[in-house]
Amino acid sequence: MMPTWLAGLVAVAAITVTYFFCVRPHLRGQGGTTTRGAAHDGQVDRQIAELREELRAMRARDYVDGGRVPSGTPTVPPES
């Protein structure tokens, strides 16, 4: 069984690491991301643009398809 003081030491170490590597950089405005740079930003921007275009096309198709109403009355299958 683990002694109580060792469990407390592990908890304090985890909190300290979280503060120095996550909370403190975020408070400084640097965030906690590991990837930075213009190449990454350009790739993300391109992907966002592609997804927006796909969404626009899907909405246009839905608008066109939504205007079509079947002209005949639906047929009901006969009961057995």
C-alpha cells in the first residue's frame, strides 16, 4: 500500500506540472498548443474554406431538392 505522504507528493507534482505546462502558458496568451507557425495556419485556413464551400453546396442542393414535390399521389401497398 502507498503511504499517504507519497500519494500527496504525487498529487502536488501533478498539479505543479499542469500549472507550468498548461495554465501558465495559457495565461501568458501563448496557449498550450505545441504546433505553431504559418504553415499550420495556412493548412487550417484551407481546410476551413473547403468545408465552408462543401456546406454551401450542400445547402444549395437541399434548397433545390426541397422545392420539388412529388406530383402524383403516393401508392399504398395492399394489405395481406
